[in-house]
Amino acid sequence: MTSSLDHSPFSSGCTGGGPRIGVVLSHGFTGSPHGLRAWAQALAGAGFAVRMPLLPGHGTSWQELARTRWQQWHGALDDAYLELDASCDYVFSAGLSMGGALALRIAATRPVAGVVLVNPGLVIDDPRAPLAGILKLVMKSTPAIGNDILKEGMDEGAYSRTPVAAAHELNKLFKDTIRILPRVTAPVRVYRSTIDHVVSDSSIHALRRGLTHAPLDLVRLENSYHVATLDNDADQIFQGSVEFIRAVVSGVNPERPTASAASTLEATPHEQA
């Protein structure tokens, strides 16, 4: 079972010798640092400086989230990046779900060394998404899809309701992030669950199309759902992201894709709940 929920930000400094490496880490939509705390701790344990802010409107109430804009979420992560950039030789961006989109925005607008994503979101498949700007006037919230975790007893601490106004902001964030994906030049590693009831493979396809100037390495997670940082494959993510970061810094080619993996991604349909 999980311990009590901890929505507070996470911060650590560099330890050990060698290059000073920083990682700016973002949680997902309606979530909080609680869902990524073990990942942040693993990165800090590897000697990296880590900053994981609590994004505006999160860790409080869905009503508070409804009053925020996507630029505020990006601004909080960008501020964390700048803090690391002032003291580190290399800075990486990383995130889960919507946090993946924010990490990609940092990579498109700042000179990051690399990007690590877990089930990143870039497309909302709900047919109501384009109407959210109108629906928010008559519908305050909808039921959330939370705790998409295969491992029993885990709780990500996300809101039980999704504010429609914030969903409208999320849709705008995704569209604008897709627009600037070609600006990303740093290597990108994606950890992708084979079954994800929140983010479909449409987001991965959009990522593939948009990363025209950056190498993409996809790693399949066979035993986890959407919130994989709290699921059965969490250790694979933690260890693998540390290895990826060290490989990039050392100048070793971090790409590890295979033809079979790429073809599997294109051929495997998304499994909806």
C-alpha cells in the first residue's frame, strides 16, 4: 500500500564528482509530485540535482485548477529549469503524461541535454475536447480517470473530478506543443505502457511525426498501466533513465530502438477501458 499522499515539491542538489547533472521533472494533469516522488528520489540517489515543482492548481482542489492557464504550468517548470541551469553543466527534462508535454516544451525552448518521458500526452482523443471552450460555460467538471495503475494498492493522489476549463487549457497546451516539436534536437527516451487507459498511441504517433530533428528511443513497459512510475515497471524506468542520462553525458549513443519495436508501435491498437 502507498503511504500518505505527499503533494509537496521535490528538490535535491548534485552529489559526487564528475559533471554536474540536473533533471527538471513534471507530474501530470490533476496529479502532483506524489506520483513521481520515487522517481525523483532515484534520480537524486544517482547524484543528480532534481527539481520537481508542484504545478499551479494542483495538489489543492479541482476548483483551483479550473482557474489556471497552461502557461502557468509551463512557467513553473521553466523556472525550475532555469534554477538548475544556473548551477549544472547538463540539464535534462522529464515528465509523466501532461508532464511529458511540458518536458518537451522545455526541450523545444531551452538547451536541454536530453528528455525522458513516461506515457507522454499530446493528443486528447475525447470527441468533446474541441468543444471544451464552450462546454466549460455549462459544465464545471467531469469524472476523472485516475489511478490507472495495474499494481494493487497504489494511489497517485489525483483529483476525483476533471475541471472542464482546465481540460480546455490542456488541449491548447497539447496543440501548441505539437507545433514546436521540430525544435527539439536533444535525444528523447520514451517509456510506453502497452496498455494505457488514459493516453492513447495517438500521442506517440504525434511525437514521432513531430521529432524531425531528435533521435527517439522507445522502451515498452509490459506490466504497467498509465501511471507507470507507481506501477510494476517503476524500477525499470528509474534505472533506465539514470543509464540514459549518463550515456548522453558521456557521449555514448543512447538510442536503443529496434525495427521490431518500431513496427510493433505502429501496428498495436490502443486498448481503451
